[in-house]
Amino acid sequence: MTVPAAAPRPPTPVRPGRMRLVLRELRSWRPTVARLAGLVRSAVTLFVVLGGTLWLMPGVDADGLIAIGWVVVLVAVVGALLRPVLLALATVLGGLGAMIVGASLQTIILYVALRLAPDAHLSGLPAAFAASWFAVALAAVVNWLTDSGTDDAFVSEALRLMRKVSRTAQKRGTAPEGDGLLVVQLDGVSAPLLRWAIHAGNLPNTGRWLRLRSHRLSAWHTGLPATTPGAQAGILHGDDRSVPAFRWYDKEAGRLMVANRPRDAAEIERQLSDGRGLLRDGGVSISNIFSGDAPATLFTVSRATLPGRSSRGYAEFMISPAGFARAIVLGLGRVLKELHQARGQRLRDIRPRVSRSGAFLVLRPLAGMLRDMNVSLIAEQMALGAPVIFCDFVDYDEVAHHAGPARPESLDALGRLDQVLGVLERLAAEADRRYHLVVLSDHGQSQGETFRQRYGESLAQTVDRLVNATAEVARAADDSTSPVGGTNRASRNGSARGERTASAATGPVEHWGPVNTLLTEISGRPGPGAAATRAAVRSRTVDREVRLGPAREPATPPRPGPAGEAQELARTDVLVVASGNLAMVYFTRYPGKPTRAEIEAAHPGLVNALAAHPGVGVVVVGDESGPVAVGKRGEHHLGDGRVTGEDPLAGYGPRAATDLLRHQEIAHVGDLVLISTIDSGTEEVAAFEELVGSHGGLGGWQTDAFLLHPAEWPVEADPLIGPVAVHRQLLAWLRQLGLREADEPATTTERVAAPILSADRAFVPTQAPVGGRSGPGTPPDHTDDLADRHHDDDRDQDPLPGLGEDRAAEDAEAGVDHRPEPAGRGVGQREAPPV
């Protein structure tokens, strides 16, 4: 693909000084009718909350109702005086500093108020800390009861933020006009499940849009892999040919790639990006894996950055009582709820099920906090007039992995996301732009008992056992003819008697992505907080990147710590990686992809033995005539469609052969590709990870994603096939709205799109969208150049330290054995596969 010359880089904007930022925040604060009404309500709530706190908590007390009234007045006054100052401080600090300010704000306010209040008693700062957080929890309960379980208090704070940001933009003469596009991704929600939940009345906002004919629900088919990285690579960058799964082995580099690791995500994006991503023209990426070439990124894994000093929405969320403090309290409530729900599953013996303790208890409330933070960030970006915003919400996907896709807990999480859509609808009405809302998912989920639960051993252990057994057969055959040749073969295959040959990366890692991104960014900043973070995660840090979670799972006990991963891979012969019920097996001693004949020569009968296992439905292997899907009683030649015996793909849907064939064209695909068995009656799969709800392969609802869009916007096809088709569709809508350069050269993955809006509903923008536009150019190197209006602290020019350094030197230091890949196997040398 020919890439035009890079457009001249616009000059770096002048960053405001810290004192100017503080003065700007203080000048923008003013009393309003809405704020005064909120103070009246807050006073009543405070009286109830503080009265209960002073009565119940030790170390704090007040003598009578009048004394409590004085405390209420002082808390309100001190809060009104301190909050703008602390907001300015949080805005200046950004990142971790804003979190610290937000966590300590309530304690500071209560401590000062109790010290000033007559007839109030305080034993010390620890008592003030405990009492303040008890008050926050009690206030969350009171506000929930007052608002009848709605998010009115949270929405009021977001609306106040939008009005403040909008006033600032109007004063500067930068208020946007025209239409904008907000794309919300509901991670892991399948189209059949969404339709069922709408019919059941569980999604009132989504159902209302469909009943009023303002939106239309379409489906799209994900193909392989049915994962977030694969979907976002296609949707945001228009190219998914470098992402064969959630994780894979790069033979050329000799290393395991995990898409939600910041360093790996940055490398993958460099391969994907051609400078023409979906969000190129002034767009914003929030909580995604890849950036879509957006000039502004917030909580995006490939950029590994927290919001900087100019992100007011982040600072407002951190210091608001309806923001960070509320999220912490609600998160603790979700932990208790999760313990109750998990116990209920065990007592009722609901199956299939997996353990819902351990790290999941910590990570589940994080998803809720990230959801609320995303809403605040979206509110700020809509007030700023960003032409296109793309944000991923992971709540449902996290819960469904452990509870099951259609279990009550998962449907409750889906209902909360429907509430978020309602909130965004209310916020969009306050924006200067007229925002159109598009909602989509990246994949679905399929349910089933895991492979280990069914058969008593993991897939890694199964492969290890079969590899050793078939290697013994090969050695016996060689020994009977040529002992010297047999010795050489055993040495070449690393299969001497008693030597372990298989290693695996099959532990669940998807939900660790936001945590690792956050800790990687925090630990790379200067200051005592970052130093403490670095010390806490030192044993789980590799090349300045935090790697919590199970990065790999060898068939036998591994050496502890992620630093041993490179050495583990260097000494293994067979590597098994899993993404849901999709697994890939790599023979690491082969520099390229071995053929079926080569595998059979080293391991006679291995392919058929794997296919014969009751937990494996299909094994795809490269033959001389092309890839072949091998089943228990037949084979399907994917290139020409020829079937011998029983078709092993019969239970996987009409697109299974096309999906597997296209998957074979993706770079770094495994030497063997395994799809688990599927139950023809229940459509349950056997995940190779310990997750009751899984995605990645074929079978069930995992490849059935949805697209909810304005009703007057027709789609190219229903269903759309593949994430690249969704990318083309979104580009067509952006062009129709005037938010995309119409004269840009078409890429190899684009074709001319038909007009989207009908003639009588066509929109002609009155003003070009705000935000910098750059012409098509060479792929941007985001690792060394991240200067934008949302990342202007001292680290923003290099958000992940060392990311741009010599990768070969780093891997050599880590013990990675680099092996050249044969000619013709490079990503850039592949032809574009059919969609």
C-alpha cells in the first residue's frame, strides 16, 4: 500500500502555566440558581448524614441539634470555599495527584469544619478520616433513596461541568457548531442477548429509542477472532490483519504478545496505523485498547496515559462527592453484592460456574468506577465540542465472564449500561453540538463449562501429554532405522525423555488491562506517589511495564514472576495460548509455520489425537493444498470447500469455513488453531480459559455483535461482516456529517460508500468541526510524540518510558531468542485477505 507523504506537523500549543490554571479555575467558579438549589438539598442531606455520623462514629461528637446544625453550615461553607481551590490543585496535578486530592478532600473538609464548630469534638485526624468516609457511604445511601435509585445527583454534577466548560469555550470564541458523533462500545454484549433484554423490558432507554423509531438495531458478524483487540483494530484502524487473538506468539521477535499490555498495544498499533484511523480528525479515544489515531486519548492502553493537567473532567470527577468518593463507596457495595451472588450460585448449585473470588473481587468495583469516570470525560469532551468520541464500557463483559452471559448478575450490569446511555442522552442535549449516538458491541459471549472442569486437566496439560507421547513414537521409529538421526531429531525437537516441551498462556488476562495501564502510567511519573507505586509492583514489572495477572501458565509449575516469561518461552518447544474457546499452538523451534507433514514427521498422529479429544471440535492445520479443518470423523479443506467424511464445521454456523480461512491469513496465527467442542443442543462451548462466559472462537453468540444507529442511516449490509466493514460504515457516516475529509485517498480496506442520509434529511454543517485535522500521512509514532491538549504534563511526550528504545536490545537483555521469520511471512508482504 502506497502511503502519501506526511503532512507538516502543526506547532505544539503553548501550555498554560500552573498559576494561570489555578486562576482560571477560581475565576470560572460563581454562584448560580442551580448551585444554590443544590446547596439547599445538600444542607438537608448533610444534616441527616452528619447527624448519623456524629452519633454512630467514635472520636467525633456534637452537643445537641444546634451543634449539629453548626457543623452542617461549616461543612457547606468550608466545602464551598475549599472545593474550587482543590479542584484547581487537582487540575494542575492531574493523574495520580488528582486521585490523592479526591481521596482526601472529604477528610479535609470535615476536619476543618469540626475544628471550627462550637460544641463539636474531634479526637484527631484518623477519626476525621473514618468519619468522612462513613459520611460519604451514608450520603450515597440517602441520595439513592432520594433519587429513587436514579443517577440524578451524578448527572447534575456532570451537567454543571459541561456548563462550566462550555462557558469557557464561548468566552474564547471556540464554541463548536454543527453535528458530532458519539460512539459507545458495550463490551461483550451479543445482538441476541440485547434483543432479548429489550423484549423483556430490562433496557428502558434502548427500548424507547427503538419504539420511537429514532434508532434501528442491526447486527454484525465479528468473525475470528471474536475479541476486543481484533474488533477495535478493525473498527478504529480499518485493519485487523495483525491481531489473530487476544494474545499470540510472535516468532520473529520470540515473544508473547498480549494486546492489553501497554507496550504490546503500542507495538500493535504501530503495525496497524496508517494515519487514517477513525478518530484522526479531532477525535477522542476514551478507555480503548487502540487510539484510532485520535489526537486526544484518555485511558487508552496503547498510549498508557492518564489525563493530564488540562483535563478538567477528570479533576472534577476526583473531587466531586458524586464522583470518586461515590464510586469508592458503590464499589465496596458491589464487592459485598458479588460475595452474596457467588454464594447463591454455590448454594443453588448453578452450573456452569467458576470461582468469583480473588482478583475479580478487586477488579469488579474498578469497572464501575471507570464507567462513571468515562461519563465525566465524555461530558467534558462534548462540552469542548469534540467532533467524534469513541468510548468502551467493560462492565457487562467483566461480570459475564465470571457469572455467565445471561445470568441475573450480568443482566443487571447490562441494565446499568442502559442507564449510562440515558445519562449520555441527557448530557448530549446540553452540548453545543448536536451529537448523534451510535452504540455497538465488539463481540458477544458464549457460555459453558471450561475445558479443565470437564476433563480434569487444562488444554496445556493435554497438549503436553500428547506432544510427548507422539514424540516418543517418532523417536522409536528413528531409533529403529537410524540411531544417530533419531538423536538429532530428539535434540531438534527438545523432546528427550522426561523433558517438559509445552508451555501455555491460558489464564484470564483481559480484565487486567485497565489496571496494568493505570499502574504503568503512575509508576512512570515523578514524585513520591509514583516511587511508592514502583516499589509495590517491582516484582511484577518488566521493562518499566506493570504486568499483573497470569501472563502465562506453563504445563508444569513456572519460575515465579513475569521476568521469567522470556526465559520460559526460550526453553520451550511448544507454546499454547488461549482466547476463550480459541487456542493456538506454536512449535517454537520452527522459524516459520510448519506444514502438516512437518508436524506429523516430528509428532506422528498429533493432529488427529487433538481432534479426537472430546473437548476439541476442530483443529486447523496448514497442508500443501491449503489450510484444513480436521475433526473427529472428517476434514474440511478451507480453500476449495472440499469435505471428506463428516464436516467438522457443521455445528459452528454457515460462516465458519470463511471465518477460519480468513483467520489463517492473519499474521502470527498459530501453527495449529483449535476450536473447542460445542453442544448442539445448548450451544455451550468449552473455554480453554477458566471463564464461564467466553469469547474468541466460534460457537454460540460470541460472533454476533450489534450496531444501534439513527434510524435514517441505512447500513451497507445487514449483517455487516467483520470489524473492517463496521469501520467503513462509520467512516461513511462521518463523511456524510461533514466530520471527515471527503477527498482523502481510499485505502486498500475502503471502498466508496453510498450516501447515508436521505435527501430530505441530509445535514449540511454550518461550521467545520473543531479540533486539528491532519492530512493522510505516514503512521504516527505515538510512543515519542503525544503532545496534545489533554496530555501536557512533563511526561506526556513519552508516556511509557523506554517504549521507543531498541526493542532488540531489551529482549536480548531479557533472554529472548530472536529467530528470523522466513521470507513471505511478514505482515507487510501479505495480500489483503477477503472480508
